[in-house]
Amino acid sequence: MGVDTNTEQHRDAIASPPAGSCGGPLDVSIVIVNWNTCDFLRDCLSSVYAQTREISFEVIVVDNASSDGSAAMIREMFPQVVLIVNERNRGFAAANNQAMAVAKGRYVLLLNPDTLVLDGAVQKTVAYADKRPDTGVVGCQVWENESVIQQTCARFPSVWSTLVLAAGLCRMFPRSRLLGWERMVGWNRDDERDVEVVSGMFMLVRREAIDAVGVMDEDYFVYAEETDWCHRFWKAGWRCVFAPTARIIHRDGGSKSTEQVSVKMYVQMQKSLLIFQRKRRGVFAWLGVKAVYTVSMFLRYLCFAGRSLLSRSGPSKRKRDQSLAALKFHLLGIEPR
């Protein structure tokens, strides 16, 4: 692992704000975990420095063994960034924990590299949290291309919500509040409210709350780690809140579907949700979710295996391969490489 802590100014005269007064802590440490998103990351960092002016902050980027020149880009264009370069992809939770170990802020902000900060979103969220000392986690509005608000924030996943998703019922009835219970369907994300899960793409966390519950659980490689973390915050008495006072753009915009997700990541999503059920909901919830996944993946495999023979289309083959890999995981414990 290499660490780059150069604090020179950005060549375009975008300077890091100073540390807190009298040698005190910074207001916020902005943490970005990157894996092969060089172009997105460059734009994200530019938006952070352009839009964050009224508070003291640092930016920590953890690069998970990218092969697209991300680390070199940061060293060249953003030398004030604290850069941690991993020799292998350690996953989202572990990489965030690396950053939190060196973070100096009163708050830690987890930020996705495929986002753009708008209208002083970071300082607005810090100001919001400063007025609410019982709040441990704050999320903000997430927009797609400045036109549509994404359905970020959610309730904790359950056997019911897993069944609804696996059966495709939420796609058949997208406006149903019963079927969309976990995703909080019917809420436009235009008012402040307590939520069970704040999205990890923009997640402001109070340092005292982290000290109380600990950092992210590294049993999660990717997916559901913020769900687990929020569950622990709530159990410890810290509120998790959605605040529409600030907004960002998510450039990926929810465009990733099961057709685009790799076989490995498809299985990893299900594995992470099973870990959450086992750790936070108990053995019966874990067994229920595992049964739903096993049956649904078997039926899905049969469906798309037949379709791939008839049409030989790329999406059908991909879904067939995803389903077979998931089925092997649930029945035999074999994970795709």
C-alpha cells in the first residue's frame, strides 16, 4: 500500500480549505473509494473543490488497485488529496475503514466517485447535522441528470422485500406501496424524515457516532455495508436522517441493471444481503432469504437457459450465467472468481 499526502495546491488554483481554528479538527473528511472510475472521479473531485468553500475539509481517496490511471490522475491534478493506493481490491467497507483511520474531520462523508456535488451540498449537510446533535447519519437528495430524484434511502431488507424483488413484483407494480415497502415507494424525497438506511453514495456520519458503534463491517465486500452500519447506529440510539436541503447528481443514475452487473457482483449482492440477515435479523430471517434466493435462482436459470437456446441473445445468456452462479453459491457455497 502506498500513501500520498502531498498538500500542494491544485494546478488550477483550487486550494484546500485550512484546518480548523487553533489547530482544532477539520469540519469534515470526504472519503471516496475508487475502482477504475478515473473520468468520473476527476469530475467528482473538481465539483467537491468548486462547491465546498465555507468549511474546513480534507479529501481522502482510497484506490482499490485501479488499472485505468486513477492514482496518477490524482497525483497530477489533485496533489492536495490524501491518496491511499491498495495493491488489491479490498472492497468498499475495508477501503472506507482505511480512510477513516486517518481522517481528521468532526464528520466523515462517504461519497461515490460517480457523483457531482451541487450548490454547496457538503457545507449544507454539515450545518444541518451541527444543529441536530442526536443525528448520527445524514443523507441528501440524489438526482439523475438534474431531472429525476433517485429513490435513495430505504427500510431494512426483509424476507418479504426479498421475495417481492425476486418474484419481479416490484417491476410489475412499481407504484405499489405494499410491494415497494423497502424502497419507500410513494415518498418523493422532498421532505425531511428519519430513515432506516441512508445511501452510501452520500453519507455524512458524525465522528462520535463512529466512535460509539465502530467502523464498517469488513465481512461485506460490497453491497449492504451501509445497511449494516445504519442498523448499528439505530441500535446505539443515533438517528439516521434524510435531508433534502442539499443535493448531488449521481451520474450513473441507477443505470446499472441486472443485465449489466457482472456474474461475480450479482452473487455478491445476494451474499451481502444474507450476511445482513444472519448478523442483524437472526437465523430464521437468514433461512427465509436463502430459501427465496435458491428457489428464485433455480426458476430464473430454467427460464433464461431456455431463452438463450432459442434466441442466443446476450442478455439471456448473461442472466442465465448469473442465475447459475448464484444457484451454485446458495447450494454449494461456491463463489465465482
